[in-house]
Amino acid sequence: MGAQIFGPNINVWDDAAHPLQSGTPFDGEGIPRQRVHLVENGVVKRLVYARATAEKMKQPNTRTRLVS
């Protein structure tokens, strides 16, 4: 987290609402998926956590809050 592992021109989002997205609007736990900015200008900003993993890693469940 926080390390630049891609070129500065790389930005990555997990966005279920994007018109080209072919996946479901819900994750495997039935929670609505939100747009999450994962990599910003080549720097890893966030990871996506499910409930069990979030609890284990002492992180918030990424799917229950909007992250822009």
C-alpha cells in the first residue's frame, strides 16, 4: 500500500456501474458493489476486502462504503 508499482499514467478502479462492466452489481456476499479507486497514478491506494478478510486484517469492509 502506498508504493508506486505501475507507471504514473496507470489508474485502476473496481466499478460495477461502468457500462462496459459485465459482472454483477453485488459481490459474493450479496453486498452491493461500489466504485473503488485501487491504483492512482501508479500508486496502490486501496485493497478490496470482504467481511471476513476485513475483520481479520482489521480493515473496513470495502463494499459497504463508497470510495472515490
